[in-house]
Amino acid sequence: MIKVLDTDNYVKEILTKSRPNEKDYLVFYDHRLGVACKNPRLFLIPIDDHLVHRGDGVFETMKFKKRKIYLLKEHLERLKRSAKSIYLDPPCSWEDVERIILEVCKASETDDALISLYLGRGPGGFTTDFRECPYSSFYIVVRKYPYKKESFWEKGVTAFKCDIPAKQSYLAKVKTVDYLPNVLMKREAILKGYDYPLCFDEHGFLAEGSTENVIIVDQQGRVIVPELKNALSGTTLMRALELIKDKFTFLFRPIREEEIYEAKEVILLGTTIDAVSVVRYNDKPIHDVRPGPVSKTIRTLLLQDQKENGVCF
């Protein structure tokens, strides 16, 4: 028979229960409370927040290195676009959102970390009716940076065409908390022994990875970027294109799967990987099965950009 506890004993029970990877969680902020917490066992979101049970919310993940947040403006602009597209406003001004982010990052007391921001419809009920929620929710979690060995970039990675199709265009462009297709893509990759999955739209055109953008380098040395009709416009991708505009020709157009096999380079881009080469796709070699010069150049430029730019806290 289950026990029914009073408030104090219920909180004590929570504190006795460890959670996986809690050593990697540094600080949590809940705007409803207006305070930050450093005990991972209290990193809790109300179950009646529509963010939780309906996926009615949006999020962003970014990083800071040496206490400088990289691409903060770009991430916040995308968060605003995502929130606007689902008719969601934060529970405070956008100026306060930025201020709170900086304060929470400072509270983490670490030099390098990942920051995840979540805007939700808010607590209030368990239906799909937004009117249940009198105010929206805003959460921040800062966690340790997932460092990779240099061999990750030196050797390159594998990828494959997954069974999960690309999201519909109107959903693919919004960074919602409903990441079930992305989760299933990653699961399939793990079970089949690949590093990364790639999905395609209903016309057979390349879209994206589970959390990464993908580009190719054709035989003429041009950087080809998918049109992003069925993919999220990545902050790392867009910054990389800005950094290489004087070094390489690039263009946006649909990419068919056969072009991946013919490419001189296939490159994944994302917040925690910067730029990494796919050296095998569907078990077939890409060019000479080594990371190529465009991939190396993009990563070098991104790393230098991260040193020179960012919002300090």
C-alpha cells in the first residue's frame, strides 16, 4: 500500500532519490519561483505544465566557453520566432529573459557549460486547451559541457539514412519540445551501429540529422546547403556560412541521396560538435574516407570565432 506523505516528508523523499547523470547538472531556474537551485534532485517541472504533457513549448540549447555565451543573440532570436509561431509569450520581458540567463550562468560557477532554455504554456491542467494556463513558464538548466576527444574530428563519423521521415515544414522550422521524431532517429542510429542519422523529406531530399544540420561539398568544391524547408535553421550552420563566405562558394538547393555518395565532403554542424566530417554513409566511403579541408576550415573558423566573440557574464 502506498504511503501518503505530508509536504515536509514528501520533499525529504525527493531528496533521497538520485537521478542518472545528476553530477552533470549545475543549476536550475524556475521563473514561477524566481530563484535558482543547485541541487539536481530538485530540478522539477510541474506535471500539469502543458510543456510536459502536450509538448506545448519551445526550447534552445547553447553553450558558453570561458564564461562567454556563444551566439546568445542568435539563439534568443530563434527562440522568439519559435515562441511567436505557437502564440506563446514568456512570463517576463525578453530583456529580462536575457538578464536572467546571464545571472543563472554566473550562478553555475563554471567556465564551460551548456545552457538549455524552455518556454512552456505553463501549468494549469491536462487538456489541450491553452486557456487552462493563466501564465507561461520559463525554465533554465545549466549542465557540464560534454567534451569530446580530438580523435572525434580527426577520424570523422558515420551516418545513414534513417526510416523516420523529415518533419512537416511548419514543424521543422520551430524548435518545439516535441522531439519524438528526433529521439526515434537517434535510437535507430544507436541500434544499427551508426553515429548519426539523416532524414529525408517526402520528395527524397536531404533534410537534417536528429540534432544537426548537414551540408555537402560537391565535386566542384562548392558547399551545398539543403533548402531547409524541412529542417531547422541551425545557429551554428548560419554562423559557419557567414564565416566562410569569402573562402568558399555556397548555395542553397535540394540535395538528393545519390549526391551524398558523390560528394567530396559531407559535414555535420551543431552546437556541441561545431563541424565534423561524415566519412562513411550507409557503410559506403565518402571520397577518401578522411575529414576534408572544408570541414577542417569551418571548424577552425568556428573555434576562433568562439574565442573572439560571445556575451560575458
